[in-house]
Amino acid sequence: MTFRIIVFLKAPRPGEVKTRLAASIGPEGACQAYLELSDTFLKQLVSFTQVELRFSPDDAVLEIESFKKHPDWMLMPQGPGDLGQRMERSVQDALTEVDAVLCVGTDCPYIRKTDIDQALEILRNQDAVVGPAADGGYWAIGLRRPESTLFQEMPWSTPEVLGITRQRLQAANMTFRELMELEDVDDLEAWNKYVVWAG
């Protein structure tokens, strides 16, 4: 099975990343936190060559270069539209070239290589895989075929995302399995918990 791991990234610009956390520690501090969280996660992908960093805004390629942990990793702008439109486009693009795609963000620093391995293994036998997040969203979604309903008219950044995703996978007659529930780091409480965890 051929696959691609797509990581959604934002340019590390103060005031534009980790805005909820910035309300507590300031935009510069939140930007540094974003860099650390992203680095912690991306280090888990160093053994994978089929990684695509999809970045926003589209003019941020030079700022994203430093995120590459492997020379074979690809850089691609997310393009226009809301999160769902950008995700749907990335999935459709990838599935014209590979058998399966796994989309992951950088909000969850607790993802391990073993979680990625498990997701890819599930995609050998299932149409989809979902990594539930504790806030009601998901930290990863993987697909073996495009399904527009998973990305259109979705109430992003709300606790309803995971439940609606499950319903739409079932409605589309897609087989799927779920991974371990993990916690995103979006606010001060979650950041302080991460700092303790990271030691």
C-alpha cells in the first residue's frame, strides 16, 4: 500500500497561531509554544519519507522550510477556502497518486510514531481511520477514497466534529476504526500539562 502523510501547518507568525493560548501568555509566547509543539510532533515522522507539509498562508514557503525533518518531505500551500475545503483538496490530490492518505495537524504533541504506524496499518483493511481528540474533534483522519461529506458544512473547532464525522462515515458506508484518544494543546491549562509531560 502506498500512502502519504499530510501535516497541516501555519506559518509561525505571532498573533496568527495558538490564539487561545496567546490570550494567556501573549502572542510571542504562543508562537514559541507553537514551534515547540510542532517540532515535538514532527520528530515522530522523521522515518517517513512520504510526508507533505501543507502550509498556510500560501506565501509562507520560506518560513515552513525549517519544519522539514527529511529532505524528501514535500511542501505545498493549502490554497483558498475554509479548513474543510483545504483538507478535501489535499485528500483528493493525494489519492490520485497514492492508495491512502493520513491527515494530521500539529495541535497534539502526544502523537507517537507507533500511533502513525497503527493508523497506516488500519488503512490496509479499512476505508478510513480516525484519531479522536479529547475536545470532541479529531487529531487525525485517514482515507482510502475521497468522501466530500466529511469536509463540507462541518462545524470546525466545535465538540460536534467527531460525532458528525462518525455519522457521515457510516452514512457513506465506509468501514473505519478509531485510534487512541489524545488531547490537543490549545489553552493555558493544556499547555501547562504538556510542559510537565515534556519534562
